[in-house]
Amino acid sequence: MTRMHDDRTGVGGQAADRRYLAFDIGGTKIASGVVSLPPADSLATPLVEDVTEIPTLADRGGDDVRERLVEFAARRLEQCVAAGIDIAGVGIGSAGVVDSETGVILSATDLMPGWAGQHIAAAVGEATGLPVHMVGDVGAHGLGEATYGAGREYPTMLSVGVGTGIGGAYIDHGRLITGAHGVAGHVGHMPHGLGVGMRCSCGTTSGHIEPVASGTGIADLFEARRPDDVPPAANAAEISRRAAAGEEYAIEILSTSARALGECLAGMGNLIDPAVIVLSGSVVNAGEVWWKALREGFADGALPRVRATPLLRGQLGGSAPLIGAAVGFVTAQ
């Protein structure tokens, strides 16, 4: 396979010692790290240092989250200055639908009330005096994996995060494709009959894949169909352990859920034809039962030429969105 040559300004040819302050804003926590990006074609791995986090406390409302983020960013910059670290700019990956041109949150789920409409990039820029660029959190994750992780060998990549929810991003030759309304890559809201009647985080019960194939979705599906003689399961991790131990009902639910997700990925593969699909998040650790059913569902739904598309596990772990936030900043300059 031919390595993708990355000639994008900054990532492909920047000085290796430039550092960026990166933030990953989620519904539970806001993480931050100092990221050094090597040239993407060097095979070197980005360095993510001094990672720290604060709770999002999303239930306090969007204004409170914004103000706490601003304080956090100012404090982090002060720490960098005190340590003699020169920061070239700030990259942010945020939950919600993001307008990267304006740095404004266009919409968000009920998990982050009052987050929509927040002018995040401007607020952080004013507090730090640095240039700021913001993308969606799943977009940041995808940029990280596409540039330095499991997708770096491929020109196009569909990134899929399967954790508490399901998110995605499409990366085309280093460019994050966000679509006409900023919502491209919302894998969790692909329609599937298995989800009919199960409430999605977007509010619908008409049948999306997230409420039956995310971590919480697997647990909800398990409980919704659980026979009286099967004990409850605390979460998807327990279901995975029970499936690995041979429990028939756990195997059935895990397989049904993964197969449905694979079918949705096949539909996306048929539509956009990515060179690779990279899966990350807690659910990818569900074991061979999950992976086997996922691949079978994908193979059943994919067109013959799409069927050979690799389904790979992400390589960057929790560092992916911080690395991707920095990549997003660099490529925007």
C-alpha cells in the first residue's frame, strides 16, 4: 500500500518543535494537553504532555461551562508560560455541532443544556490572546486517527466512535468533511429497525442505531429483551464479559447489536466509499463476539467492491481528540 503523502501546510512541513494547547470538551469532562505534532509523513508519533481535566458540570448550563472553560484555558496557558513552553495556538474539539468558521456551537443534545449558541472560540481567544480553531469532538478524534493513527496509511477514512453514544467523522485527504449543515458523520443517527421504539439521544424513537449499539444502548437492549430467568447486567462491559464466558443471552444481544451497527456501516460505506473504517471507543473492547458480528453485518450489507474495506481498531486511544484538535488548528491556518 502506498503511504499517503501529506503536503498540508503545517502538518506536513511544520517545525517539529511547535506546540499547541488542545482541549476536548465532552459531556462529562473537559480534557487538555500540550501537543507536539511531527510531520505527518515522518512515521513519528505526536507527543501529548501535561494532560489534565476538569469536570464539565454540564447540568449547570452552557454559560457556566463556557466560563469555566475560559478560566481553565487561561490557567493552562499560564502554566505553559511558567514552564517555558511556547504555545503556537489553541485547538478545541467540542461536543455538539460546531461551526468551525465562527467557533460557535450550532446545536447540542440534551446532555449539554444551553451549549448551543455559545461563542467558544472567541471567548477562549480573548482569554489567551492566541489564535483558536474549533471542530466537533468526533471530528477531532477522526483527524487524530487519520493523520497519526490507524488511518494514516489511507487517503480517506470513516472514523466511528462507539462509547456512551456513537459519533463519526469522514476525513478526505486530511480534510474534515462536515457537510452543508455541519452534521456529516453522525453515525449514531443512521436509521435501523432494531432501534425502533428505543429513545435516541436526539429525541427520536423512530429507529436510530445509537440507542441499541452504543455502550448504553447495548445495556438498554439487553434489559428491554431480558427473559425473567436471566439476571440483569450493570452495563455493556458486564454483558461483554458474560458473552465471553459463554452466556447465550449475552452473546445474542451483543451479536444482534454489533450486526446492526455493521449493517449501518455498510450503508455508509456504500454511500461514501472510504478507504478504511476506524472504530474507537469503549465498546470496541467488547471482544471477538462483537467484532465477528460487526464484520458479518458489514459484509452482508456492503456492495462487493466495498466489502473489502478494512475495519480497524483505533490506535491513539484517549489522546486522539487532543491530537486531532491540534491538527485541526494547524490545517486551518
